[in-house]
Amino acid sequence: MDVTFYGVRGSTPCDCREQERYGGNTSCVALEAPGETPIIFDLGTGLRYFGTGQPTDGTFTGAVLLSHLHWDHVQGLPFFVPIDRPGARLDVYGPEQEDGPLGEVFTGIMRPPYFPVTPYELRGSIDFHDCGDSEFEIDGRRITSRWVRHNGPTLGYRVDWNGHSVAYIPDHGPGTVPDDADDHVPRRIHELCDGVDLLIHDAQYSIEEYEQKRHFGHCTIQYAVHVARECGVRTLALFHHDPYHDDATLDELLGVARSAAGSSVEVIAAHEGLVISFASSAHAEIPSAAAQAAGGGVRG
Ligand SMILES: [Zn+2]
Ligand SMILES: [Zn+2]
């Protein structure tokens, strides 16, 4: 199973020389194994690059675990060519909404005059599935979804397969609930993260930035490390990088996170093209995150 990062940026896509090493596309991470349905975390602008490696002859099938409906997590769908082919199929699991079924609410942001067609007018078929605190299976892989603290209904996910596990919590805002201390790790976060091999977690702010933006629904690098330590995570991938952080700043923040983590958690900063591979057998030794630059199609 390969975990490939196609978009790692939070809030809004960016494109400039100072950010090209980490990349400017918004949230999209794919879990892929030969012969299995790919699982895609979020539909940010990175989805277009995932699409360049997928079949465009109508045979594409995939499952999306959508965290929430903010722009930076949905804007890639209109440009995902593999689903615009007769016969292609995409199942989108995402947070249930107060205003109606997920598919209906999603169509509210992808329809004229905002975009020429709705999801249902793409030539493949898209099915939306409403989730909350849920457990379900995709192709034999166990999926856990839990509500997490952010602005608006937002889910985090955990995927367990073959003795390996990945948790994905791209947007997570400690302090957004008045009674929660900034270092509180909710029960639901434990349920998602306890003992996972890889945690992909919001790491948007330094402490100074967080003090100015504590109600934006994001957290500090230090909080991401705190969650990883509390939950016994093996590798933490800092994710949802702030659009105002250039490559040099992210290098510095990674250093801060590594000092905070000590030897208990391996910390990496996600960048476009990063691939983390897990051995396919449950009996194989669980790898330390074998990070390597991906070839072709993705900016690394
Ligand atoms: Zn976001
Ligand atoms: Zn958000």
C-alpha cells in the first residue's frame, strides 16, 4: 500500500517559486495498492494530479473520504478527468449536513453559475454517502469516521488494512469549543489515532500565529505533535500547510516539531509527490515511514 500526497496546502492553492518544494495544491492524499480500489482523502486541487495517473477509458473506480466541504477540500472534483467518462464510478463518503443529504448540499457548490455542470452531470456515476461517527468497509479495509473540532461539520478518518493503519485529520481546531483547553485530546481523536502507523494532521500555525487566529479552526504544530505523542503514533506527517508559509518557513517548523517530538514520534512535513509505502503482508515488519520522492505526474 502506497500513501501518496498530491496536495498538502491548506486554505487556498498557491503557486510561487518560494513554495515549490512543498507544493501549493490543496488537500488530496491517495491510498493505493495493486488490484484494489484506491481510497482518496479529500478532493482538493491535488486531485487533478492524482487523475493524471488513472484510467480515462471509463474503467476508473474509486472511493473518497471527504473531511468537509470547505473550498480547499472540494475544488478538484470538476477537473478530475477519470470520472467524466461513461462507466467510471466514484463513491464519496463525507459528513452529513444539516441542510439536506450530502450529495444535494455538495451540488449547491458545484452547479451553474459557479461551474457549468453538477457532479451528477459528469459522465461517470458519483454516489454520495452521509457519515457521522461511523464504521464501514471499503474493499475489505476498515474505515472509522469521527466528528472533529473545526468550523462546520468535519470528519476525521482512520483506515485499517492488513495490520497497518493511517489516520487523516487535515483540519482540526483546538480551542474552537469554549470549554476545551488547547492541549485537550478528545476521545474521538483517540479513536482515530491510537497506535496508527501514520497520522496526517493539521499543522497550520506557529504558536504566535495561533494566538491571532485561534478561532479559524486549525491548530499549532506543537498540538499536532501532542496528539501524536498522546496517541502513540509512529509517524506524524505535518499537513495543511499555511498558504503564507514558504519552503524555508516549513523547514524551520519541521525542526520545531522534531524537537518537540523527541525520539517518541518520527515527524515529517508532507510535500507533493511524497510516497510512504507499507508492506502488503500483515506479517511483514511494520516499516518506519519509507519516504521517497514519487516519479512522474506529481510535482515533488
Ligand atoms: Zn482546509
Ligand atoms: Zn476547513
